[in-house]
Amino acid sequence: SDVHFIRLKLRDKDGHVLSENNYWRGNNRSDFSALNSLKPVKLSVSSRMEKAESGKVLIKASVSLPSSAPNVAFAVHVQALRKSDGERLLPAIMSDNYFTLMPGEKKELSIQFDETLLQGGGYTLTATPYNHHH
């Protein structure tokens, strides 16, 4: 194919992942337009919110790509939004963002922010890959 995905994992002697890096490379080093022809994928997202210390809340989320997916979910962008008006919940500390999932993979992440940002309401979580359904 015109674009390849490469993943490097560094594990300790017990097999725990210490570091993971994803790369993409093309047959033509200056042309990555093949990324635009990646088939769209649909992600599965679940999350729950819990109280953290001193007026903060923590969203624990899980984003997965079904093993039946036609290809990778590239550059998945996760955002927490206020349910009442759709505004982004910022500032927020995120454990991960813009990650790549291979078919059948799942990513666990957390988002922490001040509970006051919710203005007494709930939140919505979006996870949008570069190759999303329009």
C-alpha cells in the first residue's frame, strides 16, 4: 500500500509496556495523500466520571476499534464537551490524545478538570479519528 503504519513497543522483562510509538511512512516520502483514502472506521467509546481531589473530576474512558474494522483508526482525537452547550471542557489534563488504534485494539485514557466547568450538568465524550464517518 502507499502508506504503512509501524508500531514500536518497549517492554520490561515482565512484559509490561514502558513506551509505545506509532509511525506512518509512505512509499513517496513527501506524499501522504493516501491517508485521505483510508476507509472510514467507527469507534466504540465508553466512559464514566468520578470525583478526584479538591474539586476536580476524572473521566475514565475506553476507546476501541472493532476487530472487523477495514483498517486502522488514525490520529484519534478525544474531546470532553459540556452537555448543556457543547463547549469543550478546558483546561483539562489528558493522559493521551491523537493515538492510532489497530483493528481489535482498545485505549484507556483519563481526562481531569475542575468540576465547576460542568456548570451542574453532564458531559459528552467524542473520539474522532482522522478517517471518520462524515
